[in-house]
Amino acid sequence: MKRVLWSIVLAVLVGWAIWGVAAERTISVAFIPQLIGIPYFNAMEAGGKAAAERFGVNFIYQGPIDVSAPEQLRIFDALIAQGVDAIAIAVLDETSICPAMERAAAAGLIPFTSDSDAPNCPARRLFVCQALNEDLARAIIDGIAIRLSPGDPYKAVGKIAFVSGYPTAVNLNTWMDLMEEYVNAKFPGLKIVARRYAGGTAAEAYRQAMDLFTAYPDLAAIVGVPSTSIPGVGQAVEDAGLTGKIIYTGYGSPLTARDYIHSGAMTFSVLWDPWALGYLTVWVGWLLAQGVALDQIPVEIELRVPGLEDRPEVAVRWIPEKKIVLLGPPLIITKENVDKYDF
Amino acid sequence: MSTSTTFSPCEISRGGVGDTPSLLTMIRQPMIRKLQNIRPRSTVAQKQVSLLAVICLLIGVFSVLSPHFLTLKNFQTILRNMPELGLLSVGMSIVMMTGGIDISAEAALGVAAILVGKSMLQGDPAWVSALIGPITGGILGTINGVVVAYFGVLPIIVTLGAMYVWRAVIFLLVGARWLSGLPRTFDPLVKTFVLGIPIPFIFFLLITMSLEFLFRKTPFGWHILAIGNSEYSARLAGVRTRRVTVGAYALLGVLVGIAAFLYVGKHRNVEMTVASGMSLEAIAAAVIGGTSILGGEGSVIGCVIGVFFIRLLQNGLVLLGIPSIWDYLVLGGLIIAAILSDLLYKRRRT
Amino acid sequence: MLALRSRTVMPSLGRIFESRLLYLTMFIGVIITIFSIKSPYFIVPANFLYMFKYTGIIGILGLGETLIILAGGGGIDLSVGSMLSLSGVLLYFLSTMVNVWLAVVLTVPLGLFLGAINGVLCTFVGIPPFLATLATMFAYSGISLGITRGVALSGFPKQFGVLGEGLIFGVPVQFLVLLFVFIPAGIMLRLTSFGKHIIAVGNSEHTALLVGISPKRVRFVLYVISGGLAALGGILMDSWLLTARPDAGLGYELRAIAVAILGGTHIHGGSGTLTGTLLATIAITMIQMGLQLVNVNAVWQLGIIGLLLVFVAVLNQVIGGGGLRKLIIRWG
């Protein structure tokens, strides 16, 4: 046992000795996505990097490989330990991340949210919001309705099915709930007939979509909710010979959806510009870390973000009631504009 | 063909077990008797008959409950969804017959699929892209096999570790940029129907048939079953157990590679999470199809029925409008039910 | 193959253990050194103690896993993560009915029950453990997804967070809970006859039977214990997140098995120590935390743990099988 103890002491001493002096200070902003390895968050990372380069920020991008709240928390704690200036997080689970945010604030860091919010957490300084959830839900349903009944969308008649991802994903569930609410409130002729969870793979989405086409031969529209469902459902539409006969839409990034939009299998896709969202996140973090109290502005104002002027559909606004920095309205991606984006 | 040909003289001399013929004959006799018992018929066939009965029952129930079920198109859809899982399951059943398991198969499929996809994007000739799948799969499978056979580490631990390593490799290869919108090179092969049957399914059936032949008529198949029954006695009888084990894992790898090729051809897309959860489905299909959970017994053809059963059930769940949240439970319950029925058969036999 | 290997257990056992513990300590030392060089934040005292919070759940699951693997017979429990999720979810539902602390007390028997199902399947029914627990892994996580409809449930009272978040003299309560279960378990393994039975069963089932120990009964009890420990893990997880998530235990089975194997437990059972598992838990947590601090991707973290798992399992085999030379002879 003595040997054991001594080797610990020795190792620790060596560690202390080697521990150098911290490098000269640059502002560092971290962003924790919900998971890494999907094109969407990759685009946010690219946007964040671009902003970091422009404003001279040290940008750290770290996230879990599964949609896992404990993992996110672990990464968050590690970032607090690193003493970054501002941490943005795409929240998976509000309750668990809130105490960590309070810890961060107590340690003098600036915690804020981006992409997905923790609205009831007092420590969260503000939320960088891609588009309002209500707007996103409406964009899908409106798009379906207007194509079903071009004269008067509110008279549209048809069945709609959802192919979602993991059943535990809060944002996907929120969108589906909002879509359902909107349909029930405004479109008496539309009916949501199925809500399937395909997990995280395209193959499963393919299978579920194929079976949905069999189960509901008169299906008017199918919605691939997460980007993991997009290629699977698109392929299913093609293979079932329904290209052009069914409205296929969803929240798919242009890169994933491009092939299906070109072939006509996918009618339109709704998203926002994640590159710009990542850029905006780092910009906001940079401002806050410099002591600019963006979150204290009491009135709604438009913000001009250097470097984002030429991005389409970007109209950054500060909404004080909800403490939101809004990127802009949802981006509708169709055959006409799909080639313009690279994310 | 008599069973005694199982051990050709050269096979025994290579085994290097004993140089004294008297000892050999002593060991051989019980072994041969044992091998006759484990020829892939007996209870396996029984199980398959009852499985077919359950399938008929399910088809009956689904037809009554859903008007869209009993249509040509629906069955075409089911067949279309079978080949990739089927190949995985056939390979898995071979590994399970040796008493092993490979839960890294899904991640190996992902690695192979990415390499196939990358090669397609590079514009390699179609045959090169098609070959990359099985080669990659074979290599990955061999690695698992070697660690299992030569280092004697439990298969579950080796393949659990391997799964996470392959997933990291997938991440390295795809980065965060999925392969999407791959060229339609293989469309004529994977999207065509012959007599109303999708070509990949025919392809899958052909592979299965030849493997079934391999199992019934060649020493390799018998050796695998012998290892699963008792590695110890198999080795004493002159089976080069380590090589055969590696062979089983490599074969699974090759099948996984072929599945990867079919997958890429069909989906023209590879994402980071590709095929996650597929190993478990494959294990379930193999067990349902009659592969014994204790090893040493099983049938390749049975996997076809097992996979058909799983896909049929999943199809029925959607058609009947059962909430999707219960999908996981159904699969878990299915594995347990299959395992229990396997044990029940074992009990009754002994 | 099992039968062929005659392990010389008793005489060399102590030496192997000792060297194993020494290796592990040195390993931890190396980890500390490397990460201290790579990241200035690693060895900061506040952070260093805080890191021990992450040992709690992994260590507790790893303890159950170690005991099961120790008892041999291909014993393994793949369902620990799912049991953790399910008992966490059940705890939430209980806490809506009764006082949260009472609910905590009630959750443990539920975990024991889940473990007992595993135990029955693996021992008395006779399904190979990796398959039985693979199936229950699916079934348990299916149940927790089903009863929650996939939604994370929050609304625990704030004072409940003390187990997962609390600090006593700067030491995380999670780590104290870990010690609280490790010490009695260690005493049980070393000093009680049941502990000796575990080792005996793991070494030779046949011999154990001959001296009147029932391997089935011993293993059954261990699965039950593993279930109870998973429930404890679920309680800690709930308390830490103040949320019951149906997917909370995702991927924890790998870590639990990894710490058991890394800690020197022989995969075929019969040899291993709890101290080894504890040190391995600390090592793995440090690796993960350190990799995180130098901003290495989470996929790589798991990939590295996976590699380490296979590597150490092979290494154990080499040591346990009588050294490299014997291994080479076996190949020939």
C-alpha cells in the first residue's frame, strides 16, 4: 500500500511541476451541440469558426456522440473547469443543465443557450434562437396546405404522417406537438394519422415510411422531422413510386435533401441557416464576454452583425420579453434555392 | 455420404492431436456419433415448422385487421427490407453456432458502407466499389476472430470494444459530413424486380442457399457446429478450432460487407449513426430462426424465416397503427420469447 | 477451451493482484502527468476533486459487473444501463406518490427485482448471460421508454439533489456513496464465506459443486445485487440531473464492463479485486475528463475506452494464462 501511495504522490508532484503558466488571454467561447457528427451542427461549427476568426475568439466546439444529457453535463463541467469566458449550449435537458449554468455563472462565466433553450433557468443570460418554434411548425403545415388546396389553404383535405427520430428528442416532439395543434386549430380537413419514431438511422426511417405508404395509401403528405429521417424517407418516396404524387417535406438540411429535391421526391424543406446561427452564437458570446450587456437592452431592436449582411433570410433581432436573439424567419428550401446552400 | 468423411485423414494429421492411432479411434467414435446428432435438422426443423405456423397465424390476423396488408405491394416492401438484415443475421447465426457473438457487426457495416460510398463518389468502376464492401467487412471480421480465437477473450467483450472502436473510425471517415446523394450506379441491380421479386432479395437467397450447402456438405460447417457443441472435444477430434473460429467471424464480416454494398446501393446515403441497433435485430432473427443460443446448432435457411418474421411483425405494427414508442419493447420481448422457446425445445429433447 | 486451461490460482494470485494494483496506480499517475502537461486545468484542486463526482455511477455499476464476472460461467450483465434508466424512471413515478426519500428506499427493491429476473434467466433457466441480459437490456429500456412516452420527467424537489450534486468537505457525495458500497462489498468478498464462494465458483464450478456450494445460487444472488446497484446508480443519476430520463443509462454497460476488466477481473472469472475496479474507475474517469479538457471528441473517448478494453482483456489473458510463452505454445 505504501508503494501505491508514494507513486500517487510522485505522479501528482510531477504533474504540478510541469503545469505551465496560462498563455496570454484571448476571449474563448464554447459551444456544446446536442450531438456531434450530424451535418446540421457541423454547419454551426463552421459558422462559429468563421466568426471566431473574424473577431479573434478562441472557439471550442464539443458535444456528445449520442443525444445524452449526462454527457452534455459532463462536457459542460469540463468547460467550466477550463475557465472559458462564455458557454453556449444547445440544451437537451433543462432541469439538469440549469444547476450547471448557475455554477458557471458563479464562477464568472457567461452561460447562454443557442439552438435549443432553457427558458426557465435564471442563470441563462439569453437565447440565440434560429427561428421561433411556432413559425417552424407553421411553415411546414402552411406549405402542405397551400399545395393541397392552392385557392384556399384552410380548405385543404388530406392525411399527414410524421417520421421522427429518437422519441426522447424534445425539440422534435415540440415541433410535432405544435404542428398538430396548428392543424387542429386551423385546418379541419387535415388529419395527422401517424407519428413514428425511427431512431437515428435512415434505414429505419426508410422502412417506417414504406410501411406508412402501405398503411395509408391515400396519404397526402409525409414529414421527415429530424435530418436523420430525411434521406430514408426520400428514398422511400422514390422507391414506392410516389415522386410527385405525395408532398414530402421536413426539417432537412439542403445538403441532405438536395438529391431528393432535385429528383422531385421531396417537395420542400424548412430550416434556417445553421452556419449563420453558429456565427451569431459566437458573435453574441464575444460581445457578452467583453462586458457588452446585450441582455439588458429593454427594447426590441434590429442587430447588424458584421459578416452576416449578405446571408439570405437573416434578420437578427433582439426580443427583450423572452430574452431572445432571433436569427430570422424560417428558411424555405425548394428546387429554386437548394443549390445555394452548403450545409 | 457417410459422416465419417467429416475427418479426412489429412485433417487429422494436421490437427496434431495424437500420433497414436489407437487414441484417435477412441476419440473419433463418440465424436462421430455426436456429429450425427447435430446435423442441422432435428430440432431446428421442428422449430422452423412451428415458426412458420406462427407466421401464418400472424398473416391471418394482420389480413383481418388491415385491408392493406395482404397485397402484393406490401409483401414486396417486406422482401425489399430483408436482404441487409438477412445477410447480417446469417453471418451472426454462423458465429453463434460456434458459441460466439458479434455485436460490432452493425458498426462494421457502417465502416464498409462508408468506404463503398466514398469509392462511388470518387468515380471508381462499379465492380471496385462493390468489392470494397466484402473486403473491408472480411478484414474487420478477421480482426475480431483472431482476438477471440487466439487470445481466448470472451466474444462479447471483444466485439463490444470493437463496436466503439469502429464507431470512432466511422466518425473519422465521415467527419460530420454524411455521404448523401451518391450516384445511382447500382440502381439497375438493387431497384429492379424479377417476376415481382426484388433482385437484392434473390441475391440474398442465393447466398443463403450456398451457405446452407456449405454447412451441410463441407467439413467447415460440421466443424463450426462441433466447436459450438464442445470446443474441447472438437479440438481433440482434430478440428483446427482456432482457424475455424476465425473463419466464422471472417465469413460474418464478408456477409456484413455485402450487406453494406446493398445498403449503399439502396439508400445512396450513409449517416454517422448508420445501422445502429442492427446487430441486435440480427441476433434476434437468428435465434428466432432456430439458431441455438448455446451454440452448436442452427440453420442458415432458418435466418431467412426469422428475418421475414421480424420484418412482418414490424410491418404489422405500422399497419395496425400501434404507437411507435412500443417498438423497442416488442423486439426485446421477441428475443426473450425466442430464447425461452429454444430452451423449451432443448428440455423436451433431453 | 475453458476446460483446457488449468489456472494456478492460489499461490500466484496475490502477486498478480499486487502487481495489477501497482500497474493501475502507475497508469493513473501517467494519466495525471500527461493531462497536466496538456491542460492547465486538469490538476487545479477544485476541479480535481470535482472530477470524482463522475466516478460514482460508473463505479457502482462496475462493482456489480465485477462481482458477476468474478463468479465465472460467462457471467456478464449487459442490462445495467437499462436497469439504471428504468429504476430512475420508476423512482420518479414513486416520488410523485410518496415522499421522495421514501421513494428512494423503495426503488432499491425494485432494482433487486429487475436483477432477479436477470438472475433467474441466467442461472435457473440457463440462458447464456450475454444473451439473456442483452434481451433484458432491450426490454427494460423499452419499458422505460414506453411508460414515459420517451419524455424526460423532471420535478424532483431541489433538496433531493444532494446525493448527486452535493459536496461534503469538497468531496462529492457521489464518491462517498461509491465508497459506502465498495467497502462493505470488499469486506464481503474478502472475509465472508459468501465472498469465498464467489471466487470458488468462478475458479471451478465443478469443485465448488463438490464442496457443496451451489454455483447457480451464488450467481443468482450476484445478479440480484447488480440490479440493486443499478437502482442505486439510477437514484444518483436522478438526483444529479433532477430529471428521470428514459435513456439515462445509455452506453453505461460498456463503461461498467471496461472498469471491471481494466481493474484486473479475469473475464472467465475466479480472480479479481474490488480495489482494482475502484482504481480502474478512477483511471477511466480521469481519461475521459482529461480528454475532455484537452477537447478531444467524445467519439474518440469511447473509441479509446473500447480499445483499452480489448487490449486489457488480451493482457489479462496473457497474464492469467501463464505468460506470453505459454500463449505462443497454445497457438502452435
